[in-house]
Amino acid sequence: MKQQPVIAIHGGAGAMSRAAMSAEQEGKYIAALEDILRAGQAVLAQGGSALDAVTEAVRLLEDCPLFNAGHGAVFTSAGTHELDASIMDGATLRSGAIANVNCVRNPVLAARKVMENSKHVFFVGEGAENYAREQGLEIVDPSYFSTEARREQLLRVQREQPDAAVLDHDGQAMVARAQPAADPIDADRKFGTVGAVAVDAQGNLAAATSTGGITNKQVGRVGDAPLIGAGCYAANATCAVSTTGTGEMFIRMVAAYDVAAQMEYRGATLEQAAASVVHEKLPRIQGKGGLIAVDAQGNVTLPFNTEGMYRGYARVGEAPVASIYR
């Protein structure tokens, strides 16, 4: 029996900046999410695989400066960029990941090349960049990833909380601001990762996650986004998951895999398993954020324990649904 394909995406979670938020800015985020959902939906509608759909969605999220991945990535404490990404095929359990790259335009494409063309799963730093070059991927000057808004964010954090690595961008809200946040989710209290999950007409699942890391982080730090099982997981027998949040906590909880494990070992539904991880287990260790997940039956869940999460889903043949708030 053919499955009605569906794709879900996220663009980060965090605390709201309602006082400073404009309807215009909120509309920009919703429009961006809907456009990217339509692109992933189109791949599925044309008979494309879940793997192709999540790759395209995350590529577009990386190219959108509203989100912290690719162009628009946050800065490290040294004023540089370090990008991470991962992808997983639920049909085969093949996966690929890269971390700490600063010249690969679309890290998710590099992660997919690792999965498909390498005998390895995970490359980092210079080795990952060299592999991307060998695979013919687009290489850019590191300045391509920079935006003035992200640079101002780094300078503000360094001025007001010099020792903080603002978990993109958690931590306490800045006491003094040169200007109020203009984003629907406060840029200084936001966890900036992007991701996509999908099920295609054949019932195959896939997940992909990408991030620019965390503002003012120590050079070399890696969070959950490129770690299979923590920030990304897919298995046809259970579900596909992409996470966003306090990366260190999601690593410690092996959050993405835990959703699948609860489905497999205790017979939880997709919604029950995801809620357990996000609302019960992660909060025990102050884990903040959320996740998106789909199963082979086309069920979708998008739980989060913050004030908001940029998120949405689109079933083939139906209008995309995008949201920010609870």
C-alpha cells in the first residue's frame, strides 16, 4: 500500500521576543518555512525519495540567512564559522556527517556525499573540507556565511557575557541590548539548528540536520547536530528524527535515537516517544529545545519545551502548515 508522503522541517527553538516582534518579521519566517516545505513536498510529489526531500529542504534552510546554518551561521569566539551536518537513510541505516567546516557552501550535501561515496560515516575539519572538494561540491570563502546581524550578536555576547557560549542562543537574556531583538524567537535565547524528516510513497524514512553551532562557542566544539543518534536518526522500523536545542544535553540523552528506541522496545507511539524525550527526560538535565519526527505510517509530531520553535510540515496534496508559537 502506497504511503501519503509527508515532510516536516524545523529552524530552531527558543524563547520568544514578543515585545520586539513585528508582524512583518514573523511573516518572513512563516513564508520562508512554507516555501521550503513546498520545495520538499514537490520532491515527494514527483515520486522522489525521502532522502532527496530532506536533502533539498535542509539545503534551502542552509541558504536562508534567517536560520543558523550555512549562510547566516553564528560566529565562534574567534569570529570564525564552524558548520556541522548529518543525514541518515532509514531504509538502509546508512548515514553521513561532517563537522567544523568553514568553506563548504552546503554542509548537508557534504554529509550526503560521505554517506553515499565513502566507506566512513563522519569527517571533521580539514579532512571534511578536502573530501567535499574531491566530491565536486561548491567551496566558498568563509565570509559567505557571515551576516551583519550574526556579527552584532557575537559582539553583544562578548561585551555582556564574555565567558558565555550562548547555546544558540540560550543562556540568560542579555541585560542590556543595543537594540531589541527583531526576530519572533529572541536571537540571544534561541537554539539554532535546522533539520528535516520525511516519509516517501514507498514508506522509506530519512532525516537530516545542519547547524552553524553556538554563538561565542570555543573553537572546536561540536554539538548534537552531526551526531547520529543525538541530533539525527532514521530507521524505517521506527521513525525519522531531527533535533534542535542545548546540544550537550541532547548528546547526553542520545535524544534522537531514544525516540526510536522507545517505539521499538516499549511499543510507544511516535507521539508518546517524542513527548517522553522532550517533556520528561531532557528537562531532568536542563535540556531545552525540541524535535521533529515522522514514522512510516505518515504520523508527524513536533514537540518542544521552549516558548517556540520554527517548524512546519506538508503532506503531498495538502497546503503546508508552518508555526512558531505553542
